[in-house]
Amino acid sequence: MGWQALEMYHKGRLSSDSVKKECIVIKVGIVGGTGYTGVELLRLLAQHPQVEVTLITSRSEAGVAVSDMYPNLRGHYDLAFSEPDPERLAACDAVFFATPHGVAHALAGELLARGTRVIDLSADFRLKDAEEWAQWYGQPHGAPELLEEAVYGMPEVNREAIRGARLIAVPGCYPTAVQLGLLPLLEAGLIDAQHVIADCKSGVTGAGRGAKVPSLLAEASESFKAYGASGHRHLPEIRQGLTQAAGQPVGLTFVPHLTPMIRGIHATLYGRLNGEPGDLQALFEKRFADEPAVDVMPAGSHPETRSVKGSDICRLAVHRPGDSDTVVVLAVIDNLVKGASGQAIQNLNLMFGFDEMAGLGAPALMP
Amino acid sequence: MGWQALEMYHKGRLSSDSVKKECIVIKVGIVGGTGYTGVELLRLLAQHPQVEVTLITSRSEAGVAVSDMYPNLRGHYDLAFSEPDPERLAACDAVFFATPHGVAHALAGELLARGTRVIDLSADFRLKDAEEWAQWYGQPHGAPELLEEAVYGMPEVNREAIRGARLIAVPGCYPTAVQLGLLPLLEAGLIDAQHVIADCKSGVTGAGRGAKVPSLLAEASESFKAYGASGHRHLPEIRQGLTQAAGQPVGLTFVPHLTPMIRGIHATLYGRLNGEPGDLQALFEKRFADEPAVDVMPAGSHPETRSVKGSDICRLAVHRPGDSDTVVVLAVIDNLVKGASGQAIQNLNLMFGFDEMAGLGAPALMP
Amino acid sequence: MGWQALEMYHKGRLSSDSVKKECIVIKVGIVGGTGYTGVELLRLLAQHPQVEVTLITSRSEAGVAVSDMYPNLRGHYDLAFSEPDPERLAACDAVFFATPHGVAHALAGELLARGTRVIDLSADFRLKDAEEWAQWYGQPHGAPELLEEAVYGMPEVNREAIRGARLIAVPGCYPTAVQLGLLPLLEAGLIDAQHVIADCKSGVTGAGRGAKVPSLLAEASESFKAYGASGHRHLPEIRQGLTQAAGQPVGLTFVPHLTPMIRGIHATLYGRLNGEPGDLQALFEKRFADEPAVDVMPAGSHPETRSVKGSDICRLAVHRPGDSDTVVVLAVIDNLVKGASGQAIQNLNLMFGFDEMAGLGAPALMP
Amino acid sequence: MGWQALEMYHKGRLSSDSVKKECIVIKVGIVGGTGYTGVELLRLLAQHPQVEVTLITSRSEAGVAVSDMYPNLRGHYDLAFSEPDPERLAACDAVFFATPHGVAHALAGELLARGTRVIDLSADFRLKDAEEWAQWYGQPHGAPELLEEAVYGMPEVNREAIRGARLIAVPGCYPTAVQLGLLPLLEAGLIDAQHVIADCKSGVTGAGRGAKVPSLLAEASESFKAYGASGHRHLPEIRQGLTQAAGQPVGLTFVPHLTPMIRGIHATLYGRLNGEPGDLQALFEKRFADEPAVDVMPAGSHPETRSVKGSDICRLAVHRPGDSDTVVVLAVIDNLVKGASGQAIQNLNLMFGFDEMAGLGAPALMP
């Protein structure tokens, strides 16, 4: 009876909340809802016409109303955080994990066995090699038996696999920006795969909502710094994706930086051309012509992170300064949306046959 | 045939753009679309199911694509700025003026005569007294004959009049926050109307998009200052509204301040109680119980401007420190939404019989 | 042999470090050096020609080099944090306490007994009434026997007493700005002492260097909020000072706000005039004519917090909007300098007979 | 009689202003004092014991008191901006040009002829090739006859030449950070000179104090973007310096970015090692062992721009991620100090035989 509700909404006689109540929608749970990716899922799903969030868990905040912790959601959710309860989670059609690494390892298998699909925003299922995962995360992989089934949730690469998946590993924020920017060049074999450079800049929400001195406004504002120049956990994930795209091992130097803003990632990507590359602008436009979440800007553009603030779009520009043998790609995303919760919802939409961008259509907040 | 489109959208077979094309929607024009309230109208109307923006004018940017100037709107609008043309404007069902003062004076009469409704975001029709307007704006009022008809577009005060109006004067940003915060106290006669204090803090978009040195990031960031302590153009507008609410002349000290952020107004309002006021929390909750755009927070709260960033909500809290005879009201809005473009759309919705909050339902962007 | 060193410095043959080594300078210790007021003492004292910091304590960071924690001090100090040791502290001429409340209570008496002067930046000795202190700080006062001797270290009020003092209670940040702004009016009896309003805005360093979620850049940036509207620990301190100035009990409504910047306090102060006040500008200029750290700006000015960033100056402006019976004073300070460490050094200079502004002469960093 | 004044200052009987008056100091003029590098010269020179600023020019602000435009300088200067007058400028011992390009071309020759030394902060004399200058700046070079004499004012490269110079071209901000970071590698021939990458991030003061929309807080805050990816005016200057260091032509890809903060440049520099490089940390430490304005941080460090805010220091760190063949250098400066006015004063000090860091000794403002 969905259309009647929608028609009444259209005529102003029904609120969107009522529409949700009368339409057939799926039930969704969120594990670990107090962090930034958790609240971002809530913000975006509040606008999704076919999703009802029925459950949101947090050990530390169990009993607290969601809208007390996030007053922007007052009037949107009548939910409180609860202890994670496998029974109640299994009653959902899909469950998002917005948790520290290791948590999804422990719960995903049981949920899958009971027919609930799992979309994991953590790093638990991103690396195909359990040994490599153990090495970077300092603990054994907790669910290696699920690695083969897990689909890396980048629609621009794995759309068909995502449609049929039960378990999704949502790409990390840096990995999303870097891979989208480099895919066309590596797939076409245009650059030296051994010497790729990714100079990345992130807003502070990339560091999460933990109370750490370096993330204080008084410490991080009015300053800019690199971190992890000698190795960052996103490096193996990016390398894995680029290697698949290139069809050969990729050598990557990845330097992340902290920039004094809340949201946004800017990746500046450098590759050495193997020869005359042809029309790079056309290459990029063709590669992403049918992608709803990737926007190749006109030649000569410099995308700003604010142009994607709050939105699921990745904006790209490709430059070849001075017609030299170095190509420069500029890629921007909102780390919490296309770099996390928005991309997670793209995956959900694909898995349940919805419009891929349902709930993700709002323009970025600018200024 | 609206419902069919919406049903197909619901089933994921139609994009929201297609829905708009097939539904019966009104045609809307925007005069002066390059400023911050203009682009904010575009951002919000992109999500409005029953509005199509057919025209957006700008003398200085005529010919420039909207999405070149505002890349966040790429993919949302296929419009270019054009010279203001009364013929084309009159073909719209409604026209928003997002212009400097004086512009709406010149065009409103002609549009009204041709059946187009006018929603003016400038100060042109806010003051009922043409002389007072002339004094504060340093030029004669250009359309005094329209003042009687013009409705002050604050739904919380004038909802019924708005429904039937042809010409709306959208309240200013400071006036919205200050009036919403003081209405319950003045309507109930609880405070000394002669000595009301409004200490207001605004983000820099309140100063507009003009290229002025004091608005540079290098000047306005990492600093805080008052301005206009001796008199600000919003003073007579606020006084007019408060006087109407109080039923007697109101004496107001209004000090605006510039705070280093993009969006948001925080009004801290002080009144001297005439006697024992009873339950102030209950008074506020009752006054705004049916208001879709006003949220009275629980007793003891301190609303943050970020809790309304990008949204049309005004959040309020009322305090009585130390049970003294001074009442303190805290009110926050997004100056570009509830303080301008969002409130303008609330007016449009009321005038055309839509859901009052259509297009305005998204939660604030937080963090 | 100071002059020879200074002369050689003058001729460029000696660095300022060498000057310090050869001049007669006092030895200073800092207890609790890892917080913002501690590092600010170090920053300012690095430029003080007659002070050598010989000791800086921190339980949590004992053994860490100062310059590892604060790289801006690399090359300026060859000191590491150490456990607080009463023996070594007593070997100093003066000791600053930049500690949480309660710490100075425990140590001050012993240091004074051994001839070391104490300058306490915490709240431990600010309130003259030990009961009131216990009530606001939730624990018994630890050294009530020292309260009579302790001098409230506001040079603009107590300069002579400071010169002879052994124990100084450095005023709090809000109390400094509010008292300096209101002193002329209350001393002259020009305003209603029962109904004074202080609407204050502070940068986030006012909340200290503790790792707390609300102080994260992602939480505090792009937002503005009040806090403690119902009562803040600085209230009794301000009231005590104002009451002394007015010669009668003062009724104060004090609402502090958090503004998204690192440093700076802006106090907007409202008083009701008792009658015709005469020339307010002249009153303020006369009151502070000989004050090296207070700058009364020209009539009509709006001081910016950035004009005092990093400096020990308090800038003031006085307004009487619309010639009404309400006077508005604007006061700005750097909360870490005039509101803490700079004022503490002013006290040190007075106690040891140095130029009152020695080490405090650098202009604010602007932009 | 310098020492007597200094001794009296030491004893607290004389202010630093009096010292300046009685000591032998040089007279300095500033042309174009209203921009950010002009006011930064004033801020720094206020603390310089042997410099008196006697003249500061500005066509647009002639007659305005310096302290009205820059209230942080109230009490430090009793000067007003004046029309540029060659007579009065020639009466100075040295003149700084803090002007748009082209201005110093017109005046420098005359001043030099009359015995006044010239320190130019603009780009007018940085490029040795007048043709190349004309090409990048779109106008003929106005004083090619002075190019041979002009000394590129980077003390770390040209200290002896600076001591004897009459005309100094102060390096640009990006060129300072990039060259200091790459000098050790190129001088030692350790990296492929044909493929050097400089990914640079600057605060907004790098764009000057002009009123331009992209520099507004509402536009530049909460965003990050590249600009000039296809070519920036600092490119030829950097290339010239690096080529000299390398002893062979250098191929450089230089991408500048705008970061939402007031001050600071962070250069992230990438080079391909030609072979085993030996101990890179030792190489850097040795190269800059005697440099007062360069600080090589311990191995593994990530310098923050805030650690040099307001100070003349360049902080460097060198990394070799994963022991690959790519070396990464991180370099931070304050663009207005070591990247402009501070470095200019270093040059002045060398030219007049003062301590090289006179007036430049204050630690950075942190937090």
C-alpha cells in the first residue's frame, strides 16, 4: 500500500514519518552507534524512505536516548541505545557495524547464519589475507572463515557482487578517495605502478570521537601536520585494491595529514606516466560515466572538500602540470559519508534492490 | 499522476528528478541568486518534492551555470544565472527575492499585479512604518503602498495570515532568534518590557558573501568581537515584533557579535521578572507545542548552534539562574535556514497548501 | 655584572641566553607544568630577562623533556618534567602553581615557611571565605589559615599589597575581564549594583588540556553554546571582587559561552544607570590612565580578542546605546595571558621589584 | 651610552622604549605597510633592540594611524601611514618593500644610489632571469640592471653574500619551505633530480589581505583544496634554487593547497633515492647544525605548523617509509615569519652586523 501513503504525503496530508510507518520498509540495526559513523548512519537513514532503524547498540551509553546524545536527531528518532543483544540484532534485515576492529569478527557469523545481512564499516573484513590483518591490527583475525565470502563494498568496482552479498566490508575513508582517483590510470596501465604517491589530508573526524588530547580544538585547530608517515593501517587496504586494478603489485607511498576541519578528505595523487597517455580527461569521464556517486569535474578544476560536505559524492579532477610525465589527480570525499556511512548505505541499497542513491540525494552543505 | 511517479520512485525505478518532472509542482523563481540565501534556497529546494526552480537571476553572473559557481549543486540543477526579466519572473507561481534592500521594492508590485506571489528575504517589507525604514536604510521606501498587505512571515505568530498572503516579508536572522526566545515571556507579561537585553552571536555568513576584509578567514578566525553596539538595522524590526507581542512598547538593548564560524546564531536573552513567574519550562513548552520548527529543550539544557546546522529548527532553553529575578533564554538557529531561506520555504509551503515542513525535514549536519 | 652582559648582547656578541646566565636572575619553579597555563608560563618566561626556570613538575610526565611535549620550546629550555619535590621547590625564589584546585593548598604553607614565595594560578586562595570555597569546590578548604595573608593578584586593584605579598591568588580568566570592565562603574556608584549582567565568551583553552569529548575540534568547532547558565565556579570570585569595588553586595547574572577558537575571552557587560552618568569615556580613561596592562579604546570601538592574542593587555570599550539607561562595556583578554600566566608574571615582577611588564612586552599575534 | 640604558632597563627603571631612544639604533622604513607582511614586520621589529621604524608608507591608508588599523600595535608605535616619499625613504638606513610585484623595481635603484639598503619581500628580484620573470608576471622586468647585484636572501645558502649585500630578494614562502627541505638531498646528489614532488599546504594569509571571495571565512573555512596545480609563480623560483643546489636542472611537480588556518606552511616533499642513501637523519642534522633558524627534529617526528606559529624557525623531519626507495621530507614554517618578514629581518641583522636572530627569539605561540 506504499503508493497511497506516498500520494497522501505528496498532498501534504501525511508526514514522512507516517509514510515510513505505512510503507513496506526493512528493519535495520546499528552496532556501536555512539561514534561518528554511527550517528552519520542515523542522520542519513532519517531521510531514507525504505529503512527503519529499530535497534542501536552501545555498551557505554545503554539506556541513553539517541536524541539526548545527538540533539540534531531530536524529533527524528524515538530510540535509546541498548546493550548489544544477538537475538534482537538477528531480527533485523540488515545490521551495520560501526565499531572498533574486532567486534564484527565476533558477531558477524552468527547473524549471517540467522539470515541477517551484515555491513561492516570497520576494517574487520577489508583485507583478504588474515595474516596481513593480524600483523597490522596486532591481534589474530577473529573470523577468517568469512573472508572469502566478504565483498569489498566499493560499488564502482564490485557492484554486481554487492547485489548478491550477505557480508560487506565497507572501504575505509582514505582507501575510497585514493582508489577512486587512481583506478582509471592503473586499469589502463598508464602509470608506473611501482611508484605511486598518495598525499592525503583529512579532517579530524577521521580520528573518531575518542577523547584524545591531539584531537582537541586547542591542539588541532590552526595547525597542520602529517602523521603515520612511516606506515598507516589503511596502506595494505589501498595496496590490495590498487594491485587488483593494476593487475600487478603496486608500490605506494602514502602520507596522511591532519587538517583543521571537521569533515573531508582531499587526496592528491601522483603517478609517473609510462608514455603519452592520450586524453586523460576523457579517460576519467568515461570510466565514471555511469557512476551515481562519482563526479569528474571539468578539465582544470580544483575540487574543494566543502563541495561534498555531508554528501555521498566523490569529486575528481585530473591534471598534467606543464605537460610533464607526472600526472596529478585530485579527489575529495566527505570521510563520514562516501568514506563511511554513505557508502555503507549505497551497499545496503544495492543489496535490497533499492535505488542505489536512496537516502543519499541531498546536496552538500555549502557554505 | 503524481502517485504513480512516487510509487515508481518508491520501487527504485525512478529517480527523484523524474518524480519532479511527472508530478504537478509549482514553478519558482529566485531573484539575486548568488548570495548565501540564494544558494541556500537552491540547496533546500533541491529536496522539495513539489517545487521546480525555473529561473534564477543575477546581473553580475548572468550566463554562468549555477553548478559552476556552487559545485555542491552539480547534478541537481541544469540552470544558469540570467538577467532579471519581469516577463519570465511573472511566469512563475512564486518568486523569492534574495537581494540587497531596495530591489524588491521595485519589482514586487508588478509581480503581484500579474498574479505571482512574492516572498522577500530582504528587509524591504519588514517594517510597517515607511519613515522608520527610510531612516535606518538611508533612502526613501520604494513601495509604501504595499506595506499594509505585506505579511511578516513568522509562522509562529502569523500562520493564518501567511496562508492567505500574496506578499511575505521573511523575518531577519537575529529577529527570528530573539523574537522566538522572548515571545512566551512578553505575551504572558512576565518581564519588564522596558529593559530587555539581547546579546546575540552570529557566524560570518550573516555578513553576506561580499568581499570585505573583515570577513576574511585571516581576519575573522580565531577572534571574537561585538559590532554595532550603538545601533543595528535589525533593532527596529525586533522592537516592532516584541512590541506587538507585549502589547506595549518594548525597550531593547541589542548587541550583535561576530563568532568565528560559518553558520549559526546564538541569542542569549535577559529579562527582569515582574514577580513570581510560575513554571517557565511549562510556559515555553506549551507556547510551542504545535510548532514544527521550534524545539523547546529539557530544563537545564544549553542548545548548541551545530544542533541546527543546515536545518530549519529553532532550539530554545529557559533558565532562571540562582532563582533570582533574572530569566535567561538561550535560542539557536541556523541563520541561513530558519533565519532566512528555510523560513522562506515554510512560508511558501503555507501559501500553497503543502506540508509546512516539506523540503525542510533533514536533520542538522552534526558533527 | 649585568650591564656588561647586556651591553655585549646589545653589540650582538652575546645571545640572550648568555645574558641570563651572567645576570643576577631569580630562580623560579612551576608546579603542574603540562597544562596550558604551565606551558604559557614557559613561553612568556623564555623572554623574561631576569627569570630562570629551574624546575617544572608533573607527576604524569616526569622524565619527559619539556621540548618533546611542547616543540615550540625546542631550543629554549633544557629541562625535563620532574616529580614534585618540596626540597627542590623550596630552593626557588618563587613557585608558580599551575595546578588543579587543592594542590596549592597542600604545598603553599611549607614553601612560605621556607622563604619561597608562592603565586597560585588555581582557585585555591581566591575566595576569602573558606566555607564558600568548600561549597563550590565540593571539598574542605585545605589551608584556611593562609587566606588572610593571601593577596588577590589583580594589580589594578591591589598593586601595593602585591609588592609586599608572599602568597598571591592570581585571578581567574572570566573574573579578570568582568572586574576590569565593571570597576569604573561600580567604584563610581553609577549603576544598579543589584542587577549586573556579564555575558562572557571564551575560547576552548579555558576548559584546559584535559581529553574531554566536548573539547574535541569535531565537537566544538563550527558551533557556539552557553554552559553553566545556572551557576559557574567563577561567579563567587567575581561577586567578591565587585562587591568590594561597589562597597555593597552585587547581584550578578553571569552566563559563560564557548566560542570556537583557541584563545580569548570577550565579556559583554550590561548595567542599568542610576542617573545621568556624565562622560563615561573619560571615566574609563582616567581610571586606567596609569595601568600598563589595560587599554581603553577610543569611543565607539569594538575590541577584538585577536588584538590581545598572546599578550597581557586587557582592551576595553564603553557604549551607551541610543542614550538609553543601559551601559554596555566590552572587555577582551587572552585567557591564558592576562587571564592567567601573564597576570601571574605581572605579580612576580611587582613582588621582586622588576618592571611590571618585564617579559610581557610583545605585541599580540595578529593576524 | 647604550649599556647605561640597558642597565637601567635591567633594574626596572627604564622601559624598553626608552632604551631604544638612548641606544644607537638604525632607522628603517617600510613601503607598503598595510598588508600582512608589513604588519608582521612591525610586530617583530617592536621587539628588536636596535631598530627604529621611522616611516611606513601606504597610498590607500595615508594619514591613518598604524594602531588604528592594527590595534595589537597600540602602545608600540606612534606612527601613521604616509604617502611613499623617496626623500624620506632615502633618509633610512634600510627600507623593506612589502609590496605587490613591480613596486620595488621602480624605487630600489634610487634608494641604493643614495646609500639606503633595500630588502625586498616581493618577487621583484628573486629570479635571476628577467625574461622568465616577465613571462610569469605578465609585464617587463622593471630593473634588470640590478639583478646581478641582488642577493637571494636565504641565509642557509647565501649567508656571506648577504652580509655584504645592498639589495636583498627575500625568498617566497613556499620556496623557503621547499628548498630547506630538499637542500641536503640535492646537494648530496641522493635523489633523482628530474622527478621531485612538492605537495604544499598553506594557511590563508599566503593569499594576502586583499578582499577576495575565496578568502572569506565562509568560503575557506571547513574546506581544503588544491590550486594552481597547473603552474604557480613560485615554481620558477623554487626550481632556480634547487637547480643551484643540485648542480643540474631539477624537474619539479609543485602542487599548492589552501588549508583552513591563518598561518603556516607544511611542505611534504618526495624524492626517489638514487641508491642506498646512508643515514638520512645524520645528513640533515649535519647540514643544519649551525643554522639558528632551522631545527631538524628527532627521527620519526611529524612537525606541526603550530610549533612555529609566530616564530622564525623552520622545523624539518625526514622519513623513508617502509625502507622503500622514496624519501619523504616534512618541513613547516610560519609563512609570515620565516616565509617572509622574519627571514627579511634575519637578512637585515646580517647586513648590519647584529645577532642574526635579534628580534626573532620569541617561542612560537602554542597552543
